Amino acid sequence: MKRIAVIVVAVLLIAAGGVGAWRGHQLRHTTSAQNLALADAGLTSQVQTQVSQTLTKVLSYDYSNPGPTQQAAAALLAGAARSQYDTLFTTLKKEAPGQRLVLSAQVQSAAVKTLTSSTATLLVFLDQSSQRAADKQPSVSAAQLKVDAARIGGTWKVTGLQPL
């Protein structure tokens, strides 16, 4: 009888251990557990900083010196974001000299929504001021963007921009 009781207790302990291991595996593999934005402060800060710097560079523009903006876009944008930028830049390049347009972008806040070792999605709030020759004062507009980024060659590049 003691032998049967020991076997029953052993089976119950093995079953409880198996259930615990299975549940632990489930918890480690949920979407939130795999989101490094919740677990890796260093990587989160890195993507926030690089994406903010990228947006400041590519969304600022001076009609008299468009080169830096074009160079930043070539180096820091990829995929759909690059195509979107090229479309915008073509129009801007035509119209800006006649208006003597200067744009200045400043990221106010960037929050990382999801993060893996190679991709990120951010919510970004930015202000963009524009100054035209005909304006007495610059006008400022606020924007909210969903930004997708990918780590390419060790640098976080913006791959998608979606106004919200």
C-alpha cells in the first residue's frame, strides 16, 4: 500500500512539474514577453534616439541648401519611407525655391510600441515650423506619426511613415 501511495505522489509531482513547465513556456512566448521595449531599456533608448535624429534630419529642409536633407534621406530611410520621401521631395524641390521655404522639424516625444532585435514601431509626436519669404512669422504645425524602423547594418533606419 505504501508503494502505491509513493507512486501516486510521484506521478502527481511529475504532472504538476509538467504543467508548471508548460505554463512557464507559454508566459515566456507571449507577444508582450517578446517585446524588448518592455525589457531592454538600452535598446529602446537607442532606437528612440536614432529614429528621432533621422526624422529631424529628413523632415527639415532649406530651399537654399537641400543637399543635407537629401543625403540624410539616402542614408537613413529605406523601403516605403524612402519612396514616400522621394515623392514628397520631388514636389518640395520644385516649389520651395519660389517660396524660399525653410522647414525645421523637432521631435517632441518618441515612444517605442514594439521592439525586436531588428525591427521597431514607434509613436512619434513632432513639431514642424515653416518659414516662407512672404510670411512675417513662421507657422508651426504638430504631427503624430506611426514610424516603422529596421536595424540595417547596425543603424536604425526608418522604413515606414504613417500620419495618425
